[in-house]
Amino acid sequence: MRHLWIDASAGVAGDMLLGALLDAGASLAVVQRAVDAVVAASVTVEAHQVTRAGMRATKADVVMRVDDPPHRDWRTVRRMVSEADLADRVRADVLRVFQSLADAEARAHGISAEDVHFHEVGALDSIADVVGVCAAVADLGVEAVSGSEVSVGSGTVRMAHGRIAVPGPAVVELSRGWRVRAGGEGELTTPTGMALVVTLGDTCEDLPSMSLEGSGTGAGTRDAAGRPNVTRVFLGSRADTASTAASEGTPALVIEANVDDLDPRLWPGVLAALLDAGAQDAWLVPILMKKGRPAHTLHVLCAPDAAPRLRDVVYAHTSTIGVRQAPTTKFMLPRTWVDVQVDDHAVPVKISHDGGVIIRVTPEFDAVAGLARATGRSELDAMAAALAAAASAGLAQGAPAPE
């Protein structure tokens, strides 16, 4: 299993983590395509070499190409991401990060997450940082993420609401369950950086035992003597997970509700809303209720910490007045994404593998449908062409898994 460990011992911001991932080998072109899918022709992502307190690093800069409104609400950001032409994994990760930010801001200000207006994190450059990091993580084939204790800083800083103590309220809320320390003066960690670490990361831990394959160092804007203002990443195979990934379970919850009085035309929107809100999966099963009434059971699979907001989504989008919830264990094969070219169109292909061998090759259907529309093929032919392109690239069942 390819593991990413984030060293945030000197702090972390979105641009610093993006720079570290680019320094570790993520494709700038892949990052730019993902950013363009969300905020087309609005920003350019650039990367260049700098030094911070004598340490070499990559500085990622988001260059504005249009005027940017000062803030956006969570609904607007969610719509922008949901409608973007992104790989499923990247879209899901971006939505999870912004959901974490919305939840943190809501708790900090005592309002509903749906009413949150992002300020700094809703700007185009911060949106580009989040999308860029998620695209870079996918491009590097990362299957699991953990991170170090985070230095959050101390003192005060001026924000949209005025001068506040460091760490700010959003960073404090995001830090729940993660080890933090002051680590120095000033704002060392931004809400965007903290959200990326705690949302993409499964565990807060010191550098784990791994077979190191690569590393990267991303620079912050300031260059203070005696203290490198950098975030680092380490890439490698975990010694304790390399051969048993498929047998390891992850705790999860299943939320269920029986519904017999909802217009069936509304169900696709219900499922989409649940996935946008962070559900790992959502599906319907037709049932027959008492008195012979046809109905559906709605099932929602999610991480335990996502259950409260997903129950709210069920109540808001369906006619049910109650749900049941049960713990379960989720087992899944490691997977990575590889782009293949079909008629000059990139089609992301999900590669599921175990023990270094490919188990399943699955082109992303939205991209296949887009290919069919662009080339005049049927979706069946487009799918076959994508699978053939994958096979030509050595991506077939039983073949060695890509590194």
C-alpha cells in the first residue's frame, strides 16, 4: 500500500502541502487540469524552487487571472465542485475537505454548516489549493495518508472578522482528535492546511515504518532565519500494511430508513446529496412494507464522524421521520488511478489491486460518457476502447500493479 506521511511539525497551509506534493513528483499538468475543471480559466498554478532558512523547497503559487469575489458560501463551493469534470476520487476528497471546513466554521460561529460563508478559504486561490492537493494525492497513487503533530503557532493574526488569537477558531475545531502544539510565533497553520491534513489523513502519528520511495518539501511565503517555513511529505510502502491491505477492515456505520411516500423521481437527487455530503456510498433496495405497500430502504455507508450530518441530509431530502444506525466494518482493496488516452481524450481508470497484482480495472464512467459524447461513439464502444487502452498500457487483471 502506497502511504503518504505529512510532516507538519513546522506548520501547514494549502499552498505548502501542494508544493510538497509537486516536489515529490505529482504532475503540475494534472493539478492544473483539475483546478481548471472547477474554476475554468481563472487561475494558473505555478511551481518554482526557493530556499527557506537554507533548505531547498518548492513554492506553489496560484496566480489570479480574473477578479475574485471576497467570499463564497458552502452551497456555492459544493455546486462548483459537484458540477466539475473531476475523477470520482478527487471530487469526493475535495468535497470532504470543504465539508470539514464548513463544519468547523459552523461550530466556531454557532450556525448551521449550510449557512457558512467562507472568507479566505472560499477565495479562488484556496479552492485551487484544495483541488490541487487532492488531485496531486491521486496522481501520486496514494492509498493511505497519515500525519505528524501539527505546529499551529501562537500570538494573534488579522482575519476577515478582525484580529484574533492563534490558533484561530476554525483551526481549533479542525484539530479535535489530532495532536497539536504551538511550535513558534505567528500563524503557522491555516484552516485550509489543517482541513487537508485531518480530512485526508487517517491517523496522527510519528513517521511510520515504511520503505521510502520519495519525498517532497513545500515552502510557505515567509522566510524566517533559523526556522525553515516548510511542510514535508514522505512517500513509501508501509512495512506493516504492504501485504495485508485487502484483509484490513475500517470501522464504518450504515444508516437506514424505510420510505414509502416519496416521489420516486426525487431519489437520484437524494443519493447525489448524500454522496456530496461525504457518504462513502448510498443506495436503495425495493421492499414490501406492512399492508402490502411498496417502498424503498435507503442505505448510507459512512465514516462514524460523518453520521450526524448525513442523518441531517436524510431528514432534509426525504419524507422519513426516523432512521436506524448500525456499526459495520468496511473492507476494500487498495486502489489507484491511472489516466489512459482514447482518441486524444484522457479517461481515468481505477486500478484495484492486492499483493502487488491487479484485481480489477474500471474506467470512470462519467469520463467514458464524456468520451462517447465527444467522439460520437456509443457508451458501450467507449468503455471497450478505454479498457483496450488500459490493457495496451499493461493494466489488466493479473498484471503487476502500477507503483
